[in-house]
Amino acid sequence: MADGHDLWSILGIKPQDAVSGFAGGIVAAFVYPKAGIMPAVAAVVVGTLTATYVGPVFSQYIHKDLGSAASFLVGVCAMTIVKSMSDRVAKSISSVAKQEED
């Protein structure tokens, strides 16, 4: 039976990158407190996933010494992009619904 460390390796996860992304998600949840619980949970999930899987690639591409800081930055940037995209989609849906009423 594999221990916890082996499971992280099998999934391709460096725990320090996952923690960095999780921390970024928590920061985002505090930055946008009026958004509600679901956007806060989404921020934590998006931050954790992107920091875990994109952060190490970004770190190697830019500079290897960044480590978890690169993962944190990638997670925060991803949350900003996802929030912007979701706001744009919501605005488009609202606009279409308003046009259908007219």
C-alpha cells in the first residue's frame, strides 16, 4: 500500500505548490468578501489546481529559484482571469435575456 508521499507523486503534485495555491485562494476569498461562498470555494479550487500543475512549469520557464512563489502567483493570476471570464459571461447572459424581453 502506498503512503501519502507516494500518492502525491503519483498525482504529480508537490505539496508546497498545492499549499501555495490554496493560500492564494484564501487571499482571493478575503479580497472579494461580498462575492459569496461559492465564488470563494471556486477561488480556492482554481488557485490550488493551477498552482499545483501550472506553477512548477512557470517556475522552470521563468526562473527555477522562484519555487512556491511562482505557484502562488500563477494561482492568483488564474483566479483573476477566471473571475473576469465569469463576469463577462454573466454580463453576456444578462444582455441576451434583456434583449429577449424587449
